[in-house]
Amino acid sequence: MQATIKADRSLFSYPKYWAHCYGTAPFLPMSRQEMDELGWDSCDIILVTGDAYVDHPSFGMAVIGRLLESHGFRVGIISQPDWHSKDDFMQLGEPNLYFGVTAGNMDSMINRYTADKKLRHDDAYTAGNIGGKRPDRAVTVYTQRCKEAYKHIPVVIGGIEASLRRIGHYDYWSEK
């Protein structure tokens, strides 16, 4: 005997998200002022990245942000936040759905150190080519700050660094 579960509502009977109803934004906001200019009271999803934000297809956060926006979500960007405190992670307010976290286009350890484990003084993904704008193991640090700011909000990690640091991972940097 096979039991069937009847859904309370059809999946497509729920109201559409804000951006689907009112159109896409000319830019993805990075500050509360930019959110106000768009008429947004909150973001559905906030993306945190270790790279400078450039609204161009060569930057992963721009692609993901625009893809989510095309599906009707209000997406905000926090680019290269100060990881020493939770303040930068609270600048757009609490997201309605989740934080999306990535270290950026490169693994943060490769971005900060040479093969000889010497500190790099430049960063190709930072405005002005200035190094030191992201922490070691940025995905872990950014996730900790998101949870420090809003404990109950889920965090979704992604990008090259998230895929490299899996469960069965030997970290050659710390040799453990």
C-alpha cells in the first residue's frame, strides 16, 4: 500500500518575491543608503565576498547575485568586510532568507601567500591591488562573523575555497 501526501498548497501559489513583482535593480546594493534608493526595507539574500565587488560576469558574486535577482530575490552584497568585528556584516540589516559566503575568485590562502608561504603584498581582486583585505580561510571567518551578527540566519557557503575545504581534507598550510 502506497501512501500519498497531499500538499496544503501548490508550490506556485505562493506570492512572488519583491524583485519579480517590481523588476530588477540597476545595481545590487552595498549599503543601507543604496537600499533606500531602491526602496528596499530589507534584502532576501546577502552575499559576502572577499573580492572587490564588480558587476561583471568574471566575478562570481555578480553572476550569482544577478541570477538570484532574476528569480525574484532582493540581493545585497557585502564586499571585503572588516572581519575583526560583526559591524560590517550588519550594515545591510538581517537577510530574510540567508547569507551566501565566499572567499572570492581565489582561495584566500593562495591569494595571501606565495608557494614558499611568504606574504603577498598585492591582490588582483582588490581595488588598488592592495593586499591584506581578506583573512586567512576567509569562508570560515566570514561565516563566524555572520553567525555572530545573526545567530538564527542560515549561511550558505560556496566558491573555490568552500569546495577545497571539505570533511576529509588535509590542510597542507597547517600540516594537519
